[in-house]
Amino acid sequence: MSTWVIVVCVALLGVSAALTVLRMALGPTTLNRTIAMDVLVAICVCALGLEAAVNRHATTLPILVALSLLGFVGSVSVARFAAREEKTEGRDHA
């Protein structure tokens, strides 16, 4: 790989991670913060994939699979929790 491509990819991943951490700090709701955490996990997966491509090895593949699974399960559980919370907010509690 060309050096400038690696530098650009690392810079883009760094800026996106910084903006995601900023969203986690400033997010007005818990749902915004949890989605930002999921995006941060995806950025980490991309960074590990870039590292594996640069060093030309596949030893980080199990870590990538585990992090991807963690991000997926986290997203699904947050979505289910948010949907359940919406249903209970719509009901009148007498």
C-alpha cells in the first residue's frame, strides 16, 4: 500500500473517532450516546482491518469477528429496548 493512502485512512478514522466521542459526550439522550458507542466500535473494527491490511497478516481476524458481533448484538439490544420504551410511553397510566 502507498504511504499516503495509509496516512489519509488513519487521519479519517481519527477524525471520525474524535467526532463520535464528542457526540457521546454531548448527546442529549441516552439513545444518541449508545448509537455513538456502536459507531465507535465500527470505527475500531475498521482501524483493526486497516492494521491487518497494512501489516499483511490475518491474526486479528478473530478480534474483528468478535468486535463485529459485539456491535451487532449491542445495536439489536438497544433497538429492542428503545422500541419497548416507546410502547410503554404511549400508554396512559391511571
